Amino acid sequence: MPTIAFEYKGKTHRQAIAGDSVTVGRAKECGVRIPDKSASRTHCEIVKTAAGYMLVDLESHNGTFLNGEKVTEHPLAPGDVLKIGNLEMRFEADGAGAPPAPAVVPEAGPQEEELAPAEAAPQVTIGVAAPVPAPAPAPRRPEASVPEPAPVLELEREPAVTVDVGGPASKPSAGERKPTARRAPSHEPPKPAPKSAMSAPLIAGIVIGVLAILTGVGFYLRSASDAVASKERDVRARLKKEVDEINKMAVDDTAGRDERTQKVLADAEFVKYAGDSIKKIAVEAEKLHVLAEADKKARSVMEPFLAGADKVMKDPAELDAKAETLFEEARGLFEKYRETSYGAKLVNLTSQLRSVIEAKRKKSSQ
């Protein structure tokens, strides 16, 4: 059984050519899948004929080369070197002793001119916000201290003491004053004025009242915070359910998906309690809206065309007569509407028509 061999990242890969034909390219449905970004999605095909194997270029963007020359169709011989993009491949007549390597998954590359399905409709995702922290407890107000009243100093006047210095019968003459002596003033500290009996209870009452107010405020703030956190959880759960329902809708129903997404963005509760998630959804919703508008403009052309193509595909005689014409129409419409959801449908249709045309060519060549 012949094989196709090529080297990639230091390893030799071989793929057996089973059946009457095998397609070579980057697309997942290709029989020989190659990792070169410059190759088209369906680049070329190796077809088994009565005379051997034939290399057929499938209108690739960069062309197919055989032994250094660009070809459209050419017979293959053992040892021939095929160049597809920047990757060289060798056609071997016998693949015994080298089992087929698994298909190489190509890295994502730039958009090729070959038919490729339009980018899938963006999926709406939501984030999870951090829980709202509970407010810190209110600081305790230090107990007010009332300064004691300053002591009042009072000097008491002492009574005068009379000292008799004369004889037993002596008497002061008229107009003569008796000498007197005063006691020294007392050095005892003055007694402070007594405190008011109502000051301590009054202070205690004020402190208790302030603490009660602060406790009530803290309780109210905690209750309000808990209520907000509970509301956020409920709203986020409802938002997630809405997004899941949107993602379950058909991918090509861009109008329905866009309408429902716009309702989500207009919901006041979503905006208030899930603002961060709504911002992320809005970015994806803008892409979806652009795609929906493009589908709306393409619908009047694409719906009649697809209906007619479906009718032709179901009638073998009509399909045999109109396959080439329908194929060219589908390619032209793809170039115009590839960025809409109709792009994938056109890719599928052209693939089917290509198979019909190739089978017709093989039948006529026999």
C-alpha cells in the first residue's frame, strides 16, 4: 500500500493511502492532514487510477509542486517529492515496516483564500465577583474623663490673744494700749471642695449611650452588607441561567441570540449587582450583534439559493447536469457572505458538489 511521508519537528510521519483517493490539506476532514500554515485547507488530492496514482491540485492558493514544478494534474511515481506550502512530502510505493503516524494537528494560521467556515458565534461567559467583605466593627470611643475641680484655698482668720505684761494691780493708763500678740498662721493643707454627687453616674450614662449608638450602627451596616451580598448571589445565579439558555440556542440563529443578549444587557439588576460580568458579556454581545446584522442582510439572497440547491442535490439527474454551475455559484456567494453564519453552510455545500464533480470526471475518463 503506497504511503505519503514527511518530516515535522524532527520526526518522520507516514500516512497510508487507503481507498481510491485521499485529500491532503490542513482541514480536519483531510485524509493526510499537514501542519503547514501556507497550505490550503483542502490543498490537493491523490487519486487511484487504472494506470496508477494521480496528483490533482484542488485549486489551492499557493499551488502544488511535484519534483520542483507546479502541476495541476500529474501521475505519481515512487520517490516523487511533493511540495505543499513549505512542507515537502515523499510518495512511497511501499509503506511496510512503518506504521501510519497519527494526524498532525496544525497550528492556527492566518485566513486562507480556500473555503473555510465562518468563525463560530461568540459564546457568552460570565465572571465570578469576590464576596463583599463585612464592614469592620466600629471603634470603641474612649471613656470620657471629667477633671476634678481645682481645690480652693481658704485662710481662716485666727482670734487675737491678749498677753498681760503688767503687775497684779497695774492698769493701763488712760490712752495707753495693751500689747497683743498674734498666733502664727496654720500650715495645714486646705481641704478640697467636695465633688458633685451626680458627676460619675452622668458620665457613665453618656458613655453607655454612645456605645449603644455605635453598636446599633455597626449592626445596621452588617445587616445591610449581608443583604447586598445575598442579592448579588441571587442575581448572578439568574444571570448564569440566562447565559446558559442563550448558549443552548442554535448557532445559526444569530438574530434570536442577539435579541436575547440585548435584553440581558438592559436588565437593571444585572447591571447593578453583576456589573463586572455584564462588561464581559457586552464585549461578546457586540460581536454577536455585528454577525446578526450581517446575517440579516444576507438572508434575502441565501435562503432562496440554499432552498434551490437542496432541491438539486435531491435529484440525481438534475445534480449531474448542474453540479459545476451550482459549485461556482456557491463559491461566489461564499466570498461575499463568508463572515456570516451562512459561510459554514456554503463550505459544506461546495464540499459535496466537489465530490460529485470528481466522481463525474472519473466516470467519464474510464
